Amino acid sequence: MTSNWLKVENVQLELARLSRAFSGFRVAQISDIHMGGWMNRDRLQQVADLVIAQEPDVLLMTGDFLFGHRFTKTARRWIDDLTKVLSPLANSVPSFAVLGNHDYWTSPEAVREMLCLSGVTDLTNAVFTLRRAGGSLQLCGVDDVHHGDVRLDEVIAQLSEGSAAILLAHEPDFADISAATGKFDLQVSGHTHGGQVVIPFYGPPILPVSGRKYPSGLYKVGNMFQYTNRGVGVDRFPIRFNCPAEITLFELESAI
């Protein structure tokens, strides 16, 4: 399904520890909004409308809400635009988020305030447990790997044994660390934009640090799934080739 420049990727996953009560649970993911520059309020509203149309049970947002390397008066307007779009979205779909590197380059304080005002739960080094018919599903997050304060041990200490856990981490290559713990069933990430330009039979010529091992799509890292979303926004150059902007829709199934 597409909306001109935007594609919905449907991914079915069977998670070993997922309670049967959560079979059929629908998880939407968006990443790398990069409000400002190419991304504006109208385009983000298209994203929000398409997310709601998928009727997900929850929405996960994996960082880089802002564009740029410093916080300016213009960036304050971008924060206002994010709030105006994300508030009704979070009111329609329970929403959770972590921050990315651009959020630290601009203003993590302003981004966290925006998430709070919009009704989005900040999962930085935290765990939120969903419960359904006696079963549970744990949503977790860590801070940005390069510029934040990752406290994975604190996250693990909050987990319940035997319950499925989904980890939000902006940088996908963090999967090597999270998978090694054996505590997470799925990590969702962004950061790479899928490369924005993907050359047939070659792949993306440019990828960021911590996004070169798992640049786009679904991987298996140990016993954990890793999914890297291509993002909805763009970086400095508003160009995409063979790499459309993405909303991911996971449908989870229980292996129990």
C-alpha cells in the first residue's frame, strides 16, 4: 500500500515468548521524521493519517524527530508542528518513542517536552508492560547510542521473565549488544533511512555509523529479530531512489 512517496511494509513475525493473548497484535513503526527542511506539517499529517488507517494497537517511533545540528527559532516552530500532528495521532493510537542522534544535536529537552505534550510515552531506558487476558508484552527503549546515556542493564532489570519484549533503539547495529543478552524478541530501529539511495545489485553507497550492518528491513541476530525502518523523512539531501519512505506494520503471532 502506498501514498505516493510513502509505503506501508507489512511484516508478520512469530515471537517465541509472545503470549497467545497477543496473537494478531498489530504494531506500527515510524522513524526519522526529521521535521524541518523537506518534512513539513502537511507531509507528516499524511504519515499520521496512513498510520491510523492501518488500525494498529500501538505505534513505536524510533527517534530523530528534528532536522539539523542546532536548535534555532525555526526549530521551535518545527516542535510546534510535531505537537500539532502527533497529539491527535497519540490520542488515536497509544504511542511510544525514543530519541535519536539528531534530537541530541538539536535539543533533547525540547523533544522530550514535545513528546510529553503530545501524549507519547518516552521509553528512554524504560519498560512499559501491556497486559491482555492474563498475558503481557513488554515495550522497552534505550537512549541514543552515541549521544545519550544507554542503561541497558537497568532496562533488563525491569523485565519480567518469560514475557516477550520489544526494544526500541535508534541505531540498528546496537542489535549485536541487545541480542546477546537473550532478553529481547525484537528490536526496532531507524537511523539509516535505508540509505535513501539504493543502487540495484550494489545497495546503498552511503550509510551512517552504527547503521552499516543492518541497514534496512528484517534480520535475525541470534534469537532476536532486528528490523530497520527506512524512515519517513530525509537527511540533508531530499532525494530517495529505490528506497521509499516507510511505515512498518508488524503483525505478531505467538509460537507458544
